[in-house]
Amino acid sequence: SGQVRGLCGTFNGDQHDEFTTPEGDVEPGVAAFANAFRAAGACPALSPGLPDPCDGFPGSRERAEAACAVLMGPAFQ
């Protein structure tokens, strides 16, 4: 505890500094934080908005919605 830093957070009990970049800045959002660790040219930068996970897997939306319906159903209430 208190001895880690990076993509896994700081693990010091203070959630306000979990997104501390290598430069020591604290980013307010996930995308800016992740982009701070991105190797230049290795992959595209993340946009501020979170992508819809179903967009990358055509045809999966129906299966995901069916699985969520079970989790949101009476068996888990």
C-alpha cells in the first residue's frame, strides 16, 4: 500500500489521485489518463467518450441483452 503508481492506480486509500500520470498530473477522466501512458504511434489515442462495446462485435448485442435480462430478472433481485 502506498508504494505503487501507474495504470493500476496509487493504492494509498485516496481515490482522488488514482489517475496520476507519469508526469505527476492527476487526470479527471479515464481516456486522458490512459493516453498519458500510451506509447507514441503504438495505438490510436482514446477519445473522451467511452465506446459502445457492442460496436466492435457485430451480432453480439442481442446475446448481451439476453444475458443482461437474466441478470436484471427476478432471480437476481
